[in-house]
Amino acid sequence: MSSPKQLIEGFSRFREKHFAKDDALFRELIEQGQTPRTLVVACCDARVDPALILDCAPGDLFVIRNVANLVPPAENQGHYHGTSAALEFGVRNLGVGNIIVLGHAQCGGIHALLEGGVTRDDSFIAEWMGIVDAAREQVERELAGADNQVRHRACEQQAILVSLNNLMTFSWIRERVEQGTLTLHGWYFDIENGQLLGYDTSTRQFTKLQ
């Protein structure tokens, strides 16, 4: 576990590597700004850092992280829309060409959704996880007799599909998808087996990408 002291020491090593020397990457990022081609909606789980597991350099990814890597539907109710605002910036301002919803195994948010751990009225998580309640309902309907591992994995993957559908409720995403300038992807990091799966629209299954 990293303490604040260890994190500061880590920053010192980062600074030595990228700023104390003539570093072409950060010089370009500073001069030209960020130009990522891919936006990733990922979970805030500490084990699932998109830049780390996808081996990306600084500036490669525009990353949105939240509980259970969810995308809410487009709506104007309420006051705070952090994920929607970040999506808008990535698509309309940065012009990304890909959006990846990156789910993962052993997701705590999905576990709470399935096991009734998000039912408190005063829970921020309860309202948030309600975004993918349809995934829970489908799993309970189709896999009622399955063991917990099977049910959880199915719900984690089904939640990715709900988020992909929700992305299409944003007009400025739907228009770009229809024009062919933006592509949506559903990926699943199997942290238990070290595999990356992708949703295949032709087979309607998650299959190994690597």
C-alpha cells in the first residue's frame, strides 16, 4: 500500500524521468495539448488502471473512472453530471474516435447490486447503480439457479452492454457513430485469468481479444 510519503517519492522519480531531462513526449504534450484518440470509461477499482493494463503512455487515453464503469443515459434532470460532462468534452472537444467501456471481474459495485448491498435510501452508490438495474433483472431472470461467480460475471458483462446502449442516447455520440467517425467498444478485463475480452456484436458474446 502506498503512503503519501511513498507517493511523493514516486513523483520525484516521475519528475526525474520526464522533466529533469529533455523529454520529447512531455514537451510535445505541453506544446500541442492533449490529442487522445480513445476515451475509456473505467471503474475506479484500484486494481483496474486502464493506462497500466493497456500499457499506454501519457496522453494516449482520455479516461473517465467511476463506480462500476457506468454510463448514465442522457438526461437534464439533477445538477451534477460528471460522467456526461467528461463524455461531452472527449467527444465534442477532443474528437476521440473510439469509446471503450471497460468492465472487469470482481467488481464491487456489481457485487453490491446483485447481493442487495445498495438498498439504503441515503446511499449515493444505490442511486448510481440503479443505472444498470436492468442488467441485474436479466441475470436474476435467466440465471436464477447459477452460482454466484457465474451470476456476477454475467451481470458485469451485461452492465457493459447497458452502458453502450446509454452512450447512444447522447445525440452527439449517436450522430458520430452513424457517420462512422466514432466507434463504441465493450471490453471486459478478466482480472482472475489475465485476459481481455471484447463484445462481438455478430455473436452477441464476449470473446478473447488477447
